Amino acid sequence: MWKFTVRRLLISAPQILLLSIIIFWLAKQMPGDALTGLIDPNISAERKEEMREQLGLNNPWYIQYKDWLAGAVQGDFGESFRYKMDVSELVWQRIVNTFWLSLVSVFFIYAIGLPLGIISGRYNDKLIDQLITGYTYIGFATPIFIFGLVSLWVFGFMLGWFPTGGSVEPGLEPGTLEYILSKLQHLLLPSLAIALIGTVGTVQYLRSEIIDTKQKDFILTARAKGAPERRVYNKHIFRNSILPIAAFFGYEIVNLINGTIFIEQIFAYPGMGNLFIESILQRDFSVVTALVLITGVGAIVGALLSDIILSIVDPRIRIK
Amino acid sequence: MSNPLLEIKNLKTSFRIGEEYYAAVDDVSLTVNENEVLAIVGESGSGKSALAFSVMGLHNRAKIEGEILFKGNDIANLPPKKLNKIRGKELSMIFQDPLTALNPLMEVGRQIDEVLFLHNSKLPKAKRKEYIVELLERVEIPRPEHVYNQFPHELSGGMRQRVIIAIAIANQPELLIADEPTTALDVTIQAQILDLIRELKNDLNSGVILITHDLGVVAEMADRVAVMYAGQIVEVADVDMLFNNPQHPYTRSLLSSIPLLEDEQDRLHVIHGIVPSLKNLPREGCRFSARMPWIDDDVHEEHPELHEISPGHFVRCTCYKHFYFPEENKEDQSHDITQS
Ligand SMILES: Nc1ncnc2c1ncn2[C@@H]1O[C@H](COP(=O)(O)OP(=O)(O)OP(=O)(O)O)[C@@H](O)[C@H]1O
Ligand SMILES: [Mg+2]
């Protein structure tokens, strides 16, 4: 397993490097540079040139890239011209919020998806399966932002069960129980909105895996041993069907990033996705670049995580 | 005379296709005695597995009619709870493809342990492990302690089939059903596996149903043979009788399609066509008639029955009396094909 993990890590490194080059190049293509936000527009051309020289903006691209990368590794992405604060500091606050939102969403995705997928696969073609499959079709057809808007309107505004924005009640002391409860309360509706739509893939995938595994020869072997149906499902069918789902766990991260971008916007939740859209609209490019890089690395790490999880749960990979 | 171990009476196993049921096993009656190997032969699609699965209760959506008397009790359509008391214990099965018949995510030892645990949960785990290692030795697996903790994909096909056999014999079954146990293996391994099955049968005094389409295997292993075509038994006889004096046109075609090395091979007949699909099986008259169009239509019975032509030798339909191969002359047709 260690061999596999190390090899897999070695593959990820060049992926991340390539990603950083692409992002650096894209950043260079964007209008304006680090200077634009810093200086007084009325400054003389010579002074401007001097400052460009000082900031290394006249160096060949690979030197600039190296400097940029060195900064990025240390968490230095420059300054946000809109917030007038370090990008890293700004992004960090948002990441923490998005992390909590994602975590709770993942919890709901599996808490909803696993039982539904299992029931649907086990009783396929029965009424209960048709109902669940019906739900997954609706889930696939419903854009997440529409679903988010509707649930915000119904449960937030009409029924008033949930707060309609922010990540915590203002004025609460961090660390207190009330603070944590308030955070959870703010998380609940957006994460349920993400999960109810985001889980349908898991449900369908698990369903078809179970239907597939049910007809495998080793299930006949288990039955021929005299194993009762419950045991056949628990010991043989589920374990073999959940395997690919476990492997998908890492990719779920990518899925979440997509989900949170819309949902944070709709619920005015101060997370990364929300910041991302704001920053694009405000042309705050140092923030955009940092976010794209972080998201990209997140996706690569997610895929890495998937493969490592798979190698742990599947002995066929574990040995090799 | 005591009851036979297994007595199948007028078994009919039908599958639903669309709105209708089609019988894949149609009016089959058979017996298997203790310490006896009954071979079932027939081409692909003739219903051999459907028959075996009916006995094991492994069909999940089939309609099963008739009786399957195991030690005198009817086990056809037995509720799962009762069936699970005998499956894996008194009644067990070896499957065709060792590559897919084991759970890929479970250690070999645990897969054998499952069948012990299910039928004998009082036996302590350490004792079970001891016994499993013995079993692995019994099926001639080298380094059993090591194999105990291995996963199926780490073993060769032959080794996996031995594991499956170990599972099947773990509780010393009285009836063992082997559905083409060697088809997926190469020739040298085949012989070893067959030897093993024969030895185990003698040790345990069990009855064995051996399904195969390899007549060489039949000659080597079987005491009696049942030939199946299109869901029906067309001929049953002792193995010597069947090889020396085959009667049904289908049996004769099967036998004469084996190339004999020392022969000139001019008697190698090939039966054209295949077993029709379940939906298109002829349900009236002699089911094999379509594959011997050179034979007069009126030699067949309207409702072909099994005729006992000598003690223990049954043949379906009267057409066997008039059958000849197209290469032969109608005049000098003879029944006793002697296998030189
Ligand atoms: N579950 C099922 N549903 C519908 N039809 C089936 C089912 N199982 C078997 N059949 C059909 O029943 C017929 C007999 O199949 P069976 O598997 O018993 O043949 P077989 O003699 O074992 O052939 P083989 O030598 O290929 O294993 C075939 O036409 C097959 O398509
Ligand atoms: Mg078969």
C-alpha cells in the first residue's frame, strides 16, 4: 500500500506544477498587474518603470513564475485591492467557512444517499425503488441554484425556520455553545440544499452497483452456503457495491466546490465560492488567482484521496 | 429398498419472459443414490444449470413445479429459512467459474469459515480455523496456513476451484452438485480436480450430480448418465450401456461427434444447428426432430415418452428405432455402434 501511495503522490506533484503554470499564465493574461492596484495613477512614467523594476515585473517570465510560486507556497498571494488586506488572510477566513459548509454537506450527502441507494438497489423494480428513482431524476433535472432559491424562500423567508444569510449570528462570542449552535443553524439549510441535489448521483450509482453485484456468481456461492438473505446483503453485496462509492469520496470534493459556489451566493454565506464570484465581478484578480489555485489543488488532492481510499478498501489494489 | 438420496419427479422450471412463462426444464424425473455419480450431459442451453439451480433453490424468479425429494422430503419451493438449513450442509454445489465464484474482498479462510459458522456456530473460532487448514490440505492446497489469509485474486484458477470445493465439502454434504466444475480450467488441472471430486465422494459416501458437456469426463467419472436436450431428458442409462449402446438420435450424435484418434474419422458426424432459445423451444412432438430433417416425420411420437428399453435404460420417443446418420445408407443402418 505504501508503494502505491508513494507512486500516486509522485504523479500528483507534476499535476500540481502544471496547474500552477497554467494559472500563472492566465493571471498574466488578465488586464493590469500587481502595480495597478498599488499606486497613484498620476505618477510619472519613469517612477512607474522604477517600481516595475523593483517588483520584478520586468524579469523574464520564468523568474517571475519562480518568485510567484515561492510566494504562493508560503501563502503569499499578494494583496486584495478591494479589501486592502493580504489575500491569504482574506481567503483563509472564507476557506474555514466553506470547509464547514462542505463537511456538513458531505455528511448529508451520504446520510441521505447511502440508505436510499441501498433500498433502491435491493428492492429494484418495486414501488419504493420507483419512488427513489423518481426523486433522483428530479434531482438531476433541477439546477442547484433554483433549488437553493426555492428552499431559501420557503424555509427562510416564508416559514422563517432558518436564517437567510451569513454564517453566524453577529455579536456572539466565538467558542461558546451559542456561537456553535448559531453556526450550525446557518449551515443547515444551505448544506441540505446542496446535499438533496448532490446526493442523487450517489443514489443512482449505488443502486446500479447493487443491482450489478446481486447477479455476481459469488452471491450464488453465498446463497448455496445457506447464508440468509440479510447476511448475503450485509456481508457480500453491500461491501462490494460500496467500494466504488468510497473511491468517489475524493471526487465529491470537486462536486462540492461547484455546489458551494452557487449556494454561498444565494444564501449570502461568506465562503470561498461567494468570494470567488465577488472577486471576478470586482476584477480583484490576485484573489481570483489564489482561489483558482487552491480549488485546483483541492481537486487534485481529492482525486489522490480517492485512489488511496480505494487502495485501502480493495485488496486487489492493496497488494500490488 | 431404501429411498434414493434424491428423487426428482416431473420437475418443470419456467422463467418468465415478457408476459409468459417458458419451461427451461420440462418434466424431468431423475434419481441419485448414495455414493453414485450421475452425469448430466447436453449442449449449452439444454437446461442443465437450470435443473441444478432448481435443486439448490437458487432461482430467484422461476416457477418450479413437480417434486424434488431429498431424503424423502420435498424441497421444491421450500421457504428460504428451511432451505438454508440444508444448503451448504447436506446439499452443496460447486460452480463453473472459479474466477468469479469467490467474493473478491474476503480472505479465502473467511469464505470457508462462513459455511462452517452458518451451520455450526457453536464450534469455537480456533477450532474452525484448525479444521479449515485441514480442509485446505485435504483439497491439496500447498501452504494452507498462508492461503487461509490470501484473497482470491492471489490464487490461480485451479487453486480457487479447490477452495470452492473445500467450501462445498466443509460440512460433509450428502449430495454434491458440480456444474461443469472443470470447464474453465486447463486440461492437467481438470484431471486433478476430477480425481479430487471422486476421492471426496468415496470418502463421504455422497451422491454427486456432475454436469458437463465433456463426454470424456462422463466416461471417467459417471456411474449413470442422463442426456438432456431442450429441457428434457432424452436418454438415461448406466455409463457402459450408454457408451456401448446409445439409442436416442441425440445421444448417438453426441457420441459420434467425438473424434477418435485411432479411427479413420469417417464416422465423425457433426450435428448441425444449436439448441433453440428458450422462447423458441418446440413444445410439441419430438424436440430433436428439427435437427434430423432427413428422418421421416411419422416415426416420431405425438407425445414422446421415456421408454424403458432394458432395465434402467430409458429413451424418449420412438424415433430412435428409425434413426440413421445421413452419411449412412438407410438399408444398412444398425443400432449397436461399437466403439472400436
Ligand atoms: N434466469 C433465467 N431467466 C430466463 N431464462 C433463463 C434463465 N436461466 C436460464 N435461462 C434459459 O434457460 C435455458 C437453459 O439454460 P441453462 O443455463 O440451464 O443451460 P445449460 O444447459 O446449463 O447450458 P450451459 O452448458 O451453457 O451452462 C437457456 O435457454 C437459458 O437462456
Ligand atoms: Mg450451465
